[in-house]
Amino acid sequence: MIDRGNLLIVGGSRGIGLALAIEALAKYSRVTVIAREEIDKIKELKINFISQDFNDVELIRHTLEIVQPSTLILCVAQGLYGNISDFPNDKVISCVQTTYLSTIIWLKEAILVLPVGSRIAWISSLTAKIKSNNWSFYASAKAGVEHFIRCIRESAKDRGIDITICYPGCLATEFHERSGTQSSKDAIDPSEIANDLLEAIDNRLEFWVSYLDKEAIEKAYQLDEIYQHKFKDSLK
């Protein structure tokens, strides 16, 4: 086994986070999961567990200083599926708090606290790159985090820290049901892509896309580059 060091997965008790934690046991000397509740699978596999609310931002720096991960993976988001009129303001605030505000604070603190040479990965979504009426709050929050990462990459690289944006595609997890919809019939089990995602992080890629979203994401990034160049030209 090539020892990749100490891995911390935030939101690792279910879905893609749990799949990554299980896959990582054979690759990392220490795997730690943060979630609100410890599930039986975490106990069974004897994965290190920390009970912590993702949105309790006052605890972030302390936790990172204690764990000192060489790799940090952020898997937490709150989805809302439906028309904008479907949700009261408190639901919208909760979605944006979790998916955007708390996420960028985790990223900021990680860049300041993680050891030099560390890796950070964040789970994005195809919705961040395309217009989606039914995912409007969630998609906008994801897009905001993507832009934040673009803005802080250089600061991270100054400390030898690389950030990988990950697009896993539609996964067969409880996320869609919790958001108010159903998973696509083409959704795959997250265990199918966990190894490839970990390899991408290990190779310090700026972004990684599963085969499910590869064509759409590549086209979206091409458009991003075109519009960025046009915007830069307008500033001359």
C-alpha cells in the first residue's frame, strides 16, 4: 500500500462520503469522518469518527488543528428541488448556509491550517454549470463555491495546497429524496467512482469528472474559458 497520509472526510457517514471513506481504508494510514451521527458501518469498520455540525463554523479551525489531515474532502451540501415559490425563507437560508457559506469557511480555514503540501477536494455538481430552474438555490450555492475556489487557488498554491473540484455525476444515494425529488434511473452507486476520485485527488488535479458528466462538464469549462477571455478583453 502506498501510504497517502491522514485523510479527513467531512460528511462521511453516507452517500459519496461514506463510499470514499471505505475505499480510503486501503490507501491512507488514518481515515477520519466528521458527521452529526456515527452510523453502524463507521463503527463496524473502526473508522475514526468526530461528531460535529458542519455549520458550527467556530469549531472548524480547532478540528483541523487536532486532526491535521494531509487530505481534506468536503462532501456536505443541502439540496432543495422545486420551484422557488415552494420554499419558505428559512429553508432557503439553511440551503445556502450549508452549501455555500459554511463550505467556503471550511475551505478558508483549511488553507490557513493544513500542513504545507496538503490536498483539498470538494464535491461539486453539474447543476453548478448549467441553468436548472428546479435546483435554483442549490445550484447557485454550488456555483458560488466554484467561483470562490477559483479566487483562492493561488493563495492555496502559495502554501503548496492543491484543490480538486469533483463532479461525480448522479449517484444512487438518499440526497435526491432528501431534496424533494428522485434519483435518475441512470444513477450509479458511489462505490463505482470512489477509487477514481481518490486517485484524482492524489494526482492533484484541478478538477475531476466521472464518466457520467464528462461531456457536459468539458463543454461547460470550454464556455467558461471563452467568456473569461471576452470579459478580460472588455477590461482593456
